[in-house]
Amino acid sequence: MAGKYVIGIDIGGTAVKMALFDQNGGMDHKWSIKTSKEENGKYVLDEIAASIQHELQEKHIPLTEVAGAGAGLPGFIDIEKGIIEFATNIGWKDYPVARILEDKLGFPVALDNDANLAAAGEYWKGAGTDVQNMIFITLGTGVGAGIVLNGNLVNGKDNMAGEVGHVTVKPEGGRLCNCGKRGCLETISSATGMVRGALEHIDEAEGSPIYDVHQRGEEITTKDLFAYATSADPYCAGVIDHAMYYLGLAVGNIANTLNPERIVIGGGVAAAGDDLLHTLRAHFDVFALDKVKKGTNFVIADLGNDAGVAGAAWLAKQHYMND
């Protein structure tokens, strides 16, 4: 299909980020709107379409010059049918997102999981531009992943590839996960898991600054945990090391299976930077085969909050500009 532009859409539980990309892959313009959760997300797609139409009019770009759009969403997606099967943070179930947007906008729309598209964004425009095999790990309230092998995004039969957060790392005595299983990686190594780990034994943390934070009734964050761990607080260092041990275990075994050139760490926890990478790498090296660990490097993601819209635009470009 002809067209000078593609649009990337990143639909989250609190905001929808959008960006316009030209045919050379340059980001021309980006903007965002609040995610409306009223009546189980009934108005979200109306507002996305209206926002896109408004921004295009402001830039004097006719709809006929848009080849198509890509949209990333959290949850389980049927990419062939363009349906979101379940998105708890918005309220959608078996919702035909692609068809509705296509009807409102007049150009085609492709869907994929948001973690997959964040990986695609980093591969296309960020920390993975010089490699063909990479794993993108996002550490936030959960743990997600996107996989690029030989330059292709890996989806799997049911678009379930990359559910790294639900790799079982503690089969005996593990915490209950939101998925219904016990011992999933994200119960330990996500931001939520790390804070929970700090609180589980907080009575043993007297003398640690994190104990004082808790006593004052203030919220404990991973930013606090990494800051105090870096300042040689043994309690916080132990919490971080525990989380990175299990992340290194999971990622080491995944790397033994997929043999990536690069592992990119994104999400809110990635703000810890080298402090995170150093601890994670030490544990990864224990579990990765020698040749795998020598051939794998770790980096922090480049694109931040723009990874999702970049990946969504990449998806649209693959579908609608490369014919």
C-alpha cells in the first residue's frame, strides 16, 4: 500500500502514546492522551482516532498519505485477527481493536503485544540497531520480554513467546503470581517483587535506611533500594542481589537456548543503570555456557518511553510499506 507515513500507537493503562514516522523511519511528531477507562474502555479507540485525525490535520497531512498504523497493547493478542483477547488494565475482552480503528481511520492497523513492540523499537531505532539477535527484557511492575532472532520478531504459535516473567524459577515455596502459578520470575525480580522482598523481612532491617523509610510510613521504591545498595547498605544490597540472582538464572537459561548477541534491559527499573547490569551480569555468567556468555553483551535500553511507539511504527512499516 502506498503512503508516506506510518503511525505508532502504544496503548497503556494510564496513557496512550502516539507518534508519526516518515518513510525513512524518522519520528516526525509524537503526542499522548489519557487512557479513558470508563465503561470498560468503551471510548479509548474513539479518542485515539480523534486524536490522530486532529494531529494529522494540524500538520496538513491527509489520511491518504498514511500507509497504516501499528498498535501495541498489554495482554494476550490474536495478531492474525487483530483482537485483544484480554487486557485487565483497560477492561477489554475479545475486543476487535484493529477493525474498529481501521473503520474510524480509513487505513490498516496491525496489533502486537507491547513488550514485543518495545523490543522491535529498540532493534529498529535504539540499543539493538547493530545486531540481528537480541532479547529485550522490561522490568517494571511485571517482567516482560521481546525476542528478535535473525532480524525477525518472534511471536510463537499463540503470540505467547517472550512471557519471561512467568518462567518458573522457584518451584518450591514460591510466591503466588497473578497468573495463578507459584514461583514465577516476576514475583521476585520485578519492581513489585523487589519491594515485596524488602518488606518481607523488614523487621530484620533495623539500622538500614530502608527500615527508617518504612517506619515513617513512606513508600519503598526500587530507586531507594538501588540507591542504598550502592551506598553499601547490606540489607538493600541483599534484596537486589536476591532479585538479580533469579533474573540471571532465567536469562542465562534463555540465552543458552536462543544464543542472543545482546540483552537489552528496559522498563522503570532500568534507571538503575550500571548498578543493575553489574549484579545481573555476575549471576548470568554463572548460568550461561562459556561461549554464550562471551558472545552476549548487556546494555540499558536507549529509547525509554518511545520504544513502544517506535516498535509499533516498525510493525506498520513491515506490513504496509515493504510490499
